[in-house]
Amino acid sequence: MKKIFKRFFLVIITLILVIGGLSLWYMFKAKSEIKIMAPVETQQIIENVFSVRDTFVNMYLVKDGDQYIAFDAGNNADNVAYELKKLKINPDQVIALFLTHTDGDHVAAVKIFKKAQVYLSKAEGQLLNGQKSRFLFFGNKIATKEYLLIEDQQLFNIGNIKVKGILTPGHTTGSMCYLVNDKYLFTGDALSLKNGKIDLFNLFFNMDSKTAAESMGLITNIPTVEYIFTAHYGFTNDYKKAVKDWKK
């Protein structure tokens, strides 16, 4: 009996050490990857489009009269609320929130947008309901159960704003880009921007970089797009130049 207990104890200790070691390695690697990210400052970028910087990530808002549609929700709710004050935007003015995916640095401020309908892709819902794991056996979570799961190519008209969801899996199972009014493309972590050209997002954070590369091909031939807005690498106002050399 003592031998069985000893073995059991050793197995538990070994598991704790392995998980602890993996966690420390992940945090160290994640920090080094975050250092190379280049989000833009909180500002009005162009008429009716605003960026909100929360440490190493951007979320964006599109204005329609006195209301806003948000794309993603930052890494820290308090930081997002503080940055919104700089823009004189009340979170209650946000009537819709489209999540590109459900990683923690994109969903933290969901709870402050109390009047917003939350949207995310149906495929991404698997990371919330336990069907898929994001890292080891861990899934994702968001601070609401009231969200609408949407299909690839699904179209929404919210006030004067038209939003089309484009499923671009790879970074996560259900990563989705959003095409707004046919000319603004909000990509989340589907890609990065380097010297004005699109590139793969940090491989370390991608669930499946091969699929992510294939997905990028889906958003490189949209003739009406003018701007690309990324979550961690700023934006470009020259879509054609950005996608020109991308090889699918």
C-alpha cells in the first residue's frame, strides 16, 4: 500500500513539475513575442474609425451617428474604459461587438459593453463550449453567455453599417475577419503587417499556421477594400500594396 501511495505521489509531483515548467516556458516565450508587436495609439484614424490601444493590442470602433460598432474588446477592461474616455466614447454607445476570436487579449472588456450584442463565429464557439482546446486542455472564455454565433460570409446591416464575416481559421479554430462597408477589413490575429505588407501572425500563438496561411488567401482578393486594421501590427491604407506579393 505504501509503495502504491509513493508511486501515486511521484506521478502527481512529476505532473505538477511538467505543467509548471511548460507554463513558465510559455510565459517567457509569449513575452518575447509580444515585444515585437506594434499596435497604434488610441486615436481617430479616419472619419468614423477609431483605434483603442490596450498595452500590446488594439481594438477598433466604427461610428454611426451617436452609436458605435466595436471589433474586439482588448486585454484589460479598466484600460479599455480609460482609453475610451480619451475619445469621449461611452461604452453604452457601443451597440454591437464583433469578436475576431476569443483569446483573452481580445475579450477582456466585453463586460463593459452592456448594451452591445456580441457576435463571434460558429467555429470559434467550440473553444468556449469545451469541444476544442486552445492550449493543452484549456479552452477560452468570455464574460457573457449572450452571444450570437455567425456563419462564414454572413452579412449584417446595423444602422448604416454593413458587416460581413469572413471565416479565416488558423490562429484559432474560428478566427473571423470582418469586412465593413466593403472597404474596411478588421483582421484580428489572422495576419500581421510588416513594412506595409501582410505576413503570417506570430507562429507561436497560432493553433495551425498552415491553415492560417491558406486563410490569408481568402482576404487578398477583395477589390473594394482600402484599409486593413490588425490587432497587433497597426493598419495600412493601401490594401493593394499590402496583399500584392502574398503567395497563397
